[in-house]
Amino acid sequence: MGTLRDALDYPLLRVGLALLVLALLISVTGFYRVDKSYSSNGTLGGGMHRLGDDKFETEYLYHNRTLVISSSDANLSLIQGTQIVNYTLLNREIRLHPRERPMIYVFNGSVNYSYNVTAVDYPYAVYSVFAFVLMLVGVALSFIGYTQFIGDVREGKR
């Protein structure tokens, strides 16, 4: 009966297992995450204003948004998709956590705002496709090498 040491003498099996280990290591690097953040603040006058950075909002995942608006005397609407919420600010501050990139329509007065967004980026996730291909090749080579080994054991060569 052949042992594992005998089986590892077959080059295809050895290369296949090495490719599987390499694929596993590459796929683990895909879990490396980097926190990203975006921040803007300023004063908004009358009219429609879209806050945030379009590139940042579409490029990264799992956004956590915080919008702080304040004014001494202003009427405004916060628009998020199909939802519109009206606010009247008289010497007060409101802290909101919008689900998507906010639009603010200021009817009158001026509004001070601070908009902070944190998100997550997985910069090495694209290599998981390469790891998948390596895994397929590794499985195929390992299977071929194992089949050769079993054939030699049956014939009594090992």
C-alpha cells in the first residue's frame, strides 16, 4: 500500500497541492480591508444641493453616513430617493444618518452642514478570480496525479 510520502513523489500531485495552497493564500488576502473616509462641510444657500462625492459613494462598500445641519433660521427639505422630509431650523442642530447620498433643497435662509462618510474597501478582492482559476487547475492536477498514483499502487509499482 502506498503512503502519503510515496504519493508526493508524483510531480502532478505535488504541483496540484502547491497550487491549491497558493490559491488559498491569495484568496485570504482578498479579505484584507481598508477603511476609507470622506468629509465635507460648508454653508448652503437657497436652492438644490447634492452632498458628497459621486466617485467615493460608488467606489466603496458599506457606507456609514453622518449629516449634521444647523441654522439660525432656515426651511429645508432632505431628499433621499423617493423620501422627502421637511425641516424648519430655528437656532438648532440636527444630526442625521442618511441611507444614501443626500440632496438638500434650501427654501430660505442659509444652512451650515458637515457631511462625513466612512466606507470599506477590499483592494485585493480582484485577485480572488485568479485564486479561483489556480484552485481549478490545482484540483485538476491533483486529481490526475492521484489517479496515476492509485494506478501504480494497483499495478504493484508502489
